[in-house]
Amino acid sequence: MEAPSMAATERTVLQFSSSQSLSAKVHPLVVFNICDCYVRRPDQAERVIGTLLGSILPNGTVDVRNSYAVPHSESVDQVALDIEYQHSMLLSHQKVNPKEVIVGWYSTGLGVTGGSALIHEFYSREVPNPIHLTVDTGFTKGACTIKAYVSHNLSLGDRQIAAQFQEIPLDLRMVEAERIGFDTLKATAVNKIPSDLEGMEASMGHLLALIDDIHKYVDDEGRIDPDNKIGRFISDAVGSIPKLPSSAFEKLVNDSLQDHLLLLYLSSITRTQLSLAEKLNTAAQIL
């Protein structure tokens, strides 16, 4: 373990509202990794931290695609990171995907702390202007809250007096299959993981709710101030719908559903055959 040079109590942390100068996009895999690391944390650890990997998109957005946990210990007055482990993990990841570089770090919990300022200072030496991602795995506000920040040092003369954390826009857009898993993960309690058909039903219900919202917005034309940006989005969505007769569309959906059911049936048969082969092999070894 190597400890940052400053004590946590010596650094003031200021937290401000959103800054539009930078934005971040986080893939669902990162959220799943963070939650998994939190579940597997040592008993005495209150939170986990780790490194965010990704790249900078041409439009300047920080694209976070992967992550890994970094062992650390912290108390009221100091924070220590396993820097050697951090560098070893980075080298291992870049052997697999050299295009992924450090773009920031994450921590579980709600908001930033004095210790966060010290850890952010370390990552600022690893990469210019890193982002800080916080994931509220404790469901403090009733659901999993995810936020992203950037930090700037406030100085008085030659003396640094505070670390200013500013929240930045965070894009959590994902495909529907990923969203079903994310909604299940962020729920405070679930009875079971939804099956493929239940997931499809939930997706159709969500799509129907979105269509109803669009209908209400269009019907309220004249009673609310128009928004050209929303109008263009609606126009693009309507224009992307293929012009098919209802009978052809119904046949297309039914054929797709039958293909999906066939895949489920084949996978079930495969699992049965593997289980049977394993039992026959065990019986042959006993005999």
C-alpha cells in the first residue's frame, strides 16, 4: 500500500451542480462490475474504489467501457491505495485491449468526501482531467443513483485550499436487453430474474408507455410551448418505422417470436444432453 501525501482532514471538498463543459457515457458492464465488487468487498470495508477504462470520443465525451477494483484502506485522516496492484491491472487490461486507457475512477456511496479528493489527486497524476463516478449501492434515495464529477483545485496564492467537484452530464443509454438487466439490478428487491419472454413483455410495456407519452405531447399542441428539438426527434422516430400492412407486421412479429422460442427449446435440449452425458460418464467411471 502507498498512501497519498496529504491527510483527508486537510482538504476541503466543495460540490457544485452540473457543468456542461464535459460529459461522460457509461456502459452497463461498468455498473455491473462496480456492484459485483461491492458485494465481494471485505467485511470491514465501507466502500470500494477502482479505475475506469475507456477512451475520449471525437465529440469530447468520455466513453467509459470497463473498470476494475483497486484495493485500498481509508480512515478519518488518511487514505492508502495499492498503487502496484493498480499498475499491474492496467498492464493486464491493455494487453487485451490496448485502446482502453485510464479515464477516471469510481467509488461506491453517495457523493464525494474528503478522501475522494485525495484519491482524485492520485488519478490526476495518471491521466489529465479524470472523471469521478459515484454509484450509490446503498440505495440511499430508494434507488441506485449514479453520478459523474470532475474536479478543479481552488488556490489562494500558492496554497491549495479546496477541491471543487462539479457534476457533469452522464449518458446511461443502453440497448433494451441491457436496460432490463439494469432495472433489475437497481431495484431494492426482486423475487426472481425475469425470463426472456418476461423481459420481452416488459420491453413492450415500456415501449407502449413511451408511445402514450408522445401521444399526450402531440395532443397538447397549442396548450404548451412547442419545442423544435422534440419535434425533430418525433419526426425521425416516425420516419424510421417501416411502412408495412398490419398483417405483414403481425406475421413478422410471430415469426421472430417462433425463432426465439426455437432457440430456447434448442438450448434446453443442449443442457439436458450435457447433463445426461455427465451422468453417464460418472457411471462409467464407477463401473
